[in-house]
Amino acid sequence: MNNNFFQKTSVSRRDFIKTSVAASLAAAIPLPRVPGAYAAGSDTIRIGVVGCGGRGTGAAIDCLNAAPGVEVVAMADLFPDMLAASLKRITEAHPDKAKVSPERRFTGFDAYQKLAACPEVNVVVMAAPPGFRPIHLKAAVEAGKHVFMEKPVAVDPVGVRSVIASSALAEQKGLSIVAGTQRRHQQSYLEVMKRIHDGAIGELVAGQCYWNQGELWVKKKEPGWSDMEWQCRNWLYFTWLSGDHIVEQHVHNIDVINWAFRALPEKAMGMGGRQVRTAPEHGNIYDHFAVEFEYPNGVRVLSMCRQIEGCADRVEEKIVGTKGAAFGYGEIKGESAWKFEGDEPNPYVQEHADLIASIRSGKPLNEGRRVAESTMCAIMGRMSAYTGRAISWDWAMNSSVLDLTPPKYEFGDLPVAPVAVPGQTPLI
């Protein structure tokens, strides 16, 4: 990323930053509960899906599996072919619950706004590329909808602040927001965390978290695709859309560490690079990162992620205490050795069940700020690796004006921003 790109995009969203700040201030004023946002009693929960790729389709099906009385009634995506394919899969999985009439099928960059305006929709399932999440969440909350949003929830500090503001507004409106950090709803993780917090491994002194794996899908540019269309279809590989894989994927593990420590890191020092995935279709992201996060009291956590084929895989979290070590998947080694052996419902379905239960009980569940803060931790790590600089939480959250939004949302030319070079890419 070069300085001119950052300067250009940060200026383009000054009004957006002002709006987010205004929303934060407005959230401090008590607001009435939103009529119609809660489908009372036995009323049907009617969901609208924003982002109809594999993740959005899967989330919609999981939501339909989570509880009776749930239907899909509206869908929105940039591309008609993606929407059609998603609707086909949902209909095959639940032919009696897919009730998306033609007039509630929206495409284009304003599709999310049209869906949010649908009076039929109670809950919006958000699974478009993460770069769009802040504006999608803002529109849904302002329209009085409950939300399930996939992680991560932003790709830059400006977006994180917007999500926090929208989440505060949702709280004032009595709306639920559940995030796709399914480990927070997974029985083995819940039980090991309870033991950690009850002192089973003593005082926490260190930790490690990893998401090291092989390659993921990639889409080469096809004839007739504009720069914008190609980047949106191949979104994993562009920082403005995915946040890079440390943000898009490794945020899961970082969130578990925050959960275990019940704290946020004060500093981050990272490195990374682009050693193997160097073809044009790999955009401008890195293929490996290593970050040291420093938590309160000088506790340090090693974070590592990699997407390179032919290397050793490791996806786990380890929390080290004075009396032993705990692993997020449900095991403790040391004085209070323990291993999870209970029943474990599908956590991808359970997170939707918890959302629906919160709506029907009238007791809103709001995970928005928490997932925004974990997203910011991953962004801090990426920013440190990209620039070669040490970064403090306070600076990243309160002072950084980094904004990766493109100059405009429309199909056409959109040059790929340069790959970041540590020591040369500016910290913004």
C-alpha cells in the first residue's frame, strides 16, 4: 500500500467518520425499542441475506436449521449469478422455508440498502466481504433490524469505529447482534474458558495462537470483468476487501486469546511477507504473519498465521498459566488436568440459535463491540507487519486514520494497491 492511496481514501471518508462519531453520541441518548424488530411469541423470524457467496449461503442454512419458525424472505448481492446460485442451494436445503419473491431479490452496490428497507425482514444475515461490513451494519441497525454478521467486521480502524458506533446504537434500540465467532458458542470452548477463569491453570502468564494452513480458493480475472468486479469476486486477496488473512481468518484465534485473558493487547509488534503467493491473482496480501501481542502486566502472546501449501498445519490456541496450560479446543494439562468429553452441538448452528433465542425472549444479545475489538487486534498486527512499526492499542483505536475504502463503489477501473513493504509503507 502506498501513502497516496491511504491519503486518497482517508479523505474520501471524512464525512463517514463524522457520521460514525455522531452515531456514537446519539447512542448515549435512550431510544425506544423498535416496533416490529422482535417477532413476538410464535411469530416467524424472517431473515434477509446480504452477501450470497458460500459463507452467506451456509450462514442462512445454519440459521434455518437453528430453530423452527424461521424463513428466508429477501436476498442481496453484488452479482445476480451469486444470488441465484445461493437461492438454489437454500431452496434445495429448505424448500418450505425459502420464500424470496422476485421483488425481494436485490443486486448491485445499493442492494443492502434495499434489503434493509424491506418491512418483511426481521433479521439481516451479513456475509459480504468484510470491507463492506461497517456500512451494511449501519444500514441494518438504522432500519431497526437484528443482525448476524460474519467476522471480521472491518478491515481498518475507521471501519472498526463505525461498527462500535452501530453496535452502541443497536443496544439503545434493543436489537441483537451476534457475530460469526462460533467458538464463543461452542461447548468445549465455553467449558475450558470457565475453568481458566475459575483459576484452573493459575495466573495467566503467556499464550500462543495459530492458524497455519494451505492455500484457499482463488479466481483469476476473466474477460469482461472490470477491476472492481474481479476484486470483489476474488475478495480474499485484496486488503481493502478482506483485511488480509490475519484479519479475515486468524481473528478467530486472537478473539479466543482476548476471551481467555479478559483483556485487550496494549501493544503489537509483527512481521510477515509474501513469499509464495506472488501471482497477480493473489492481489496484494501477505501469505504469512507472526505477531507478538503484549497484554496487561507484560504478558506476551505469540500469534502466527500462514496460508502456504505443503507446510505443517496448526490451528489452535494455548493459554499458559502458573499451574498448567489450557487449549481452546477443550483440554487442560497440569495440576488440574481435564479434557472435554461432553456433547457438542454444531457451533455454526448454535450461534444462530442463540441469536434467535435472544430475539424471542426480548433479551438482546449484542456481540458487536467485542468482535470489533478483536478485529482491531488483528488489524494492529497487520499494520505492524506491513509497516515494520510497533503499534499501541490506544493509537490504533483512537488516532489512526487508516481507511482502505476505494474512491467510489462502482464497476470500473480500480488499480490494485501496491504490496506493503516494511520500513517503507507509512503508518497512518
